[in-house]
Amino acid sequence: MPLTDYRTLGRSGLVVSPLALGTMTFGQGRWGADEETSREIFDAYLDEGGNFIDTADVYSGGESERLVGRFLREGGTRDRVVLATKYGFNAGSSPLETDGDARANPLAGGSGTRNLRRAVDASLARLGTDYIDLYWMHVWDGITPAEEIVEAMGNLVRQGKILHYALSDMPAWFAARVAGIAEARGVPGPVAIQVEYSLVARGVEEEHIPAAIASHMGVVPWSPLAGGFLTGKYRRDTANTEGRLSGANPFGDSKFTERNWDILDTLRDVAGEVDASPAQVALSWTLTRPGIAATIVGARGPEQLHTNLGALDFHLADSQIDRLNAASTPAAGFTGGLASAGLRSALFGGHDVRGWIG
């Protein structure tokens, strides 16, 4: 399965590679790559046939967007790339003094129309392009109603500033509502959702992924390697002093649980059987899952990128997928219990009736 094994993103005409290049590492920072290294990563991905670039306005304070835009212009490759970026986090502009504390302007953040208009124009300028292929709501703010998202995003599509839009880090009910409102009105709707998803983070299987499938949206996992945990470089019997999960990080020490160590043991066993790295097997596994359109992979250098792309060079046997699934199956919540085979058997007179999505 090479990067040129293209597929559509949800029910849209947007054709993307199975592995998207995440550019959160582009730009200086704790986990960042300088401009030269970022350019090498970018060129290596395109040289392999990749066409799906994912960035955001807040990555490296906007430097990721500026670098991506520069690489596209200098390489003359804008027309062969699906360019995705995001909005929602506060830009930190126009600080206000309140009770002696410097606070950012609340109008420069959130999911609403006001910030959306500001953010998209700023991203277009940094990227040096006149349109964005895929525009993500980076995170739902808990305030902006679905109707406003549909109207504001639809206006951007009609203006030609964006071609498609999608939703990241939101409740499943909200994604389904946005899609439902758009369908009822006959206007552009979201084509994808982006959520944390990996062997050790499968909670979204209960509601988010079924909602996406039912609403014809593709699923694009972020952190498919669980912040590096699934690379296998961390071990339960040693101090975890190096790598992204050491020190201050978005996950804290939440990945270092007995359940996750057991999952990693199974992952290592399967990796040995297929002569691949644990990271490659973890990435390959995500592409076997229902609803997954593409998986985001990042890299700190070309070598790490090529290692990650190696996930496309082999296929897992059904028995190996079953073992990984069994080791990582999360405890069912309320909705998962409703979908259980036991309940279906009770409802259908002892028969295990299967629905069209499982």
C-alpha cells in the first residue's frame, strides 16, 4: 500500500494519501525541526507520492504554516497537494489588561464566525495561497452552536477561500448535528473528523467513529503512536527520561499504565513476526479500522519519516489484527453496552443479528 494508494476523504471528491504528513514539528521548539530539516521531510514525503499536508495556525506560533507555504511556492507543488490547516485556538493578539493580569483578546479565539473570518485570512496570508483545500475547526469551544459552524464554513466555501471543511476534537453528537444540519439545508457539510486514536486510545470507537460513518465523514486519527509510546522506546522497568513523553507534555504520564504496557507487549510480538518496528505495526493497524480515511504521521527528520512510511510496506494477517484488537479493546461504556451481542441476542430471540456496520 504505497502513499499513492489514494482514497477519498469521506463522501467528497477530495483525494488523499493514506498517511498524511503532520507538520506540527515544523519550526523551532522542543520537538521541532529547523527550516532545513523541515524542508527535507516535506520533500521526502512528496517524493514518495504523498499529497496530504496537515498544519495549523498555532503550530510553532504560525511558523509551520509559513514554512509549508514557502516549500509549496518554491517547489511549485501547490497543485499536487491537499493543504489542510486549522483554526480555533487563541491567537494571543491584542492583549487586554484586566485586574492587573495580561489577557488575550477573547475575540481572537474560539469556533465562532468572528474568529473564523480572522483566522482563515491570517492562514491564507501565512501560507501564501488563495485557497485552503481542507479547513479544520481545531477544537469545539463548547459554546458555538452547530448552526453557526455550518453557516460560517459554508460562506467560506462559497467565497472560494476553502474547498472543504472538517471537525477536530469535538463531541460525537456535535459532529453528527453539524452534518445533519448541512444535509437538511442542502449546503456544504463536514467531510471528516479528526480525533486521537491509537491502540491505546480507542474510546472514540464507541460514538465518534460510528457517527462519522453514519454521516459519511472520514476519520483522520491524530497521535496514532500515542505521543511516541507505541514506538516501543519506553519500557516499564526503566525510568522514562527521554522522548516526547518525558517532562512537560500534553499527555503527562497518562500513557504509562499497566493496560498500555500489556498492549505494547503484544505490539512488539506482532512487530517481530512481520519484521517491522512497533511504530510501523501500530500505524498499519489504524488503517485496518472501520471509517479510517487517512492517518496523520509526523517526523523530526527524514529518517523517521521513512520509518513511518514503512507502515505501508506490509499487511497484517487477520490473526495478528485479532490479537492486537483483543489486547487493546477498551471497556464498553453505556453506548457500547447497548451494541453488545448479548443484548442483540435477547432482543432477537437468541439470534446474534449483525447490523450493516458491525
